Amino acid sequence: MNNLIWLNAIFILLLTLFLGKFGLRFLHKLQLGQTVRSDGPATHFVKSGTPTFGGLFFLIPLAISAVVLPLINQDWISYGAIIVLMLLFGLVGFLDDYTKVKVTKDGLSVSQKTIGLAIICIVFAVWLLWFSDFEPFIYIPFISRQVLIVGNWKYLYLIFIVLYLFFMSNAVNITDGLDGLASSLMTVSALSLGVSIYVVYRSNATTKPMIGACIAIAAGSVGFLAYNFYPAKVFMGDTGSQALGVGFAAIALVVGMPWLMLITGLVYILEALSTMLQVFYFKATGGKRLFKMAPLHHHFELIGWHEKKVVTNFVIFGIVCGMLGVLVVI
């Protein structure tokens, strides 16, 4: 693969580590600590005051790469589009995090976040369907066929794109509840997605930037993990988790494999579904709970697993899902 991919990944990794080293002091100085939810596991109360906004550590390097790489090679415009999408989601997450720290612990209202994210998703979908340099398509595994999205089907696909991006970004956001969980899982998921793309397409003008985006996201996640592993020195906040989720999902969309999220991204989907099922079951049964606590990682904590054990097992499961994703496309 192009050396540009690896040079970009090294740049993002090193700059993330650098920004984390000095950014931590800045966040402490500004007293931008997170308030832990009162209904969460009791073992998490000691985390109150831990700085948030850590997602900026890797979003800033990604933003720089999104400006530089398309200038070096025009084929990387699609890479820039993915990073811009991540930055916009990160901005909404930043506003939510800031509101939680400085205004109210509830953050932005559901309607404020939903409207903001929906507008961003629609703009990205319009770009992908009508203004990108390639025709949108869906890759069908096993028969190795690409089905183009054309004509009026684009309007229906636009609705799917908006719902898909919104769901996956929030699924990753929900997963970000334990030290090192989201960052380590995203490292595994992004690399697995990159391998899947390479297996199907090798490396051409369209897919090379997407493979580069996968490796760039993984590099940023590894750099952030240096400050986020147990016990975490900083949290990425919605600033980082929503950005990672939408970037991860959008890459699969561009290469025509959004369905791969059902395999490679299964951990995030299960986390989101556990929360949805918990709410539905609670309302349907008049107050009973399907899980001890949702999302799923908290359930395992409350049955006696240490936080590190939960993260380790979830990452192992993520690795298995990533390998299955690769096997499906071989």
C-alpha cells in the first residue's frame, strides 16, 4: 500500500500522544472534569472530576491530515470528507460535553442533538449520492457484485444513510462507558474494516483513502488509549465517541459495505440494542429490568466482573467479530 497511508498514521499517532501529554494539564487547569451519572455503578463514583474532551487529542491530528492529504493527492478528497463528517459530529459532541461540565449535567437536549446530527447526516448523504466522484453502490458478498444506487433509489438510500449514521454514531457513543473500552474496540474495528476493504478491492483510487481512513482512526485511538486505559486519566467524551462512530460507519458506506457493521461492528450494535431493550422492557413491565443495568457493559460489572475484565472480554469479542467480517468478504 501507499507509503502515504503509513506516514499519515504515524503522524496522527505521534501528534495524538503529544497533544495528550500537554492537553491533560490544560484540561486540569480549566477544571473540565466529568460528572459521573448518579445511577451508574458505585465503583464509578471515583471517576468524577476526570477530565473529558479527550477526543480533541486525536481529532486535531485528523483535521490536519484532512487538509494536507487532498492537497498532496486529489484522490484523497473522500478521506477529507470522512474527516470533516467526524469533525462536525465531534463539534456537536463538544457542545454537549461543554454543556454537561459548565451548564447542566444533562447536556444538550435530545431534540438539539438529534436536529444537529440529522442535518450533518443529510449533508453528507447528499454529497455521497450526488456530488462525490463516484457512483454510490452496495457490494454484495459471495457473488462479488456491485449494485449501483441510481435514479429515485438515491432518495430512499438517503433516508437509510441518515438513520444508519445516526444509529452507529450513537452506538459507539453508548459503548464509551468504561476506561479504554471505546478506544481499544475502535482500534480493532477500524483495522478489521481496513483489512476487509483491502481484501475486496485491494488498493485503488477510491478505496485507498478509505483504507487510509481506517488506519488513521486506529492510530488516533491507540494514541488516545495511552491516556485512557484503566484507570483513565482522561475521557474522550461525546466529542470523541460520536466522531469515531460516524467515521467508522461512513467508511463502510463509501465502500458499499454498510451491512458489514452487523459483523465487524456487532459489539456496538449489541450495546445500543441492550439500552433500547432495557427501556422497552422497563415500560412494558411497569418497572422491571431485563438487564441489571444498560448498556451491556454495566450489566457485566454488576454481576461481579471487574472493569478491566469487561473491557478485555469485549475487545476479544470485537477481534472475533472483525475476523468474521474479513472471512465473509474473502
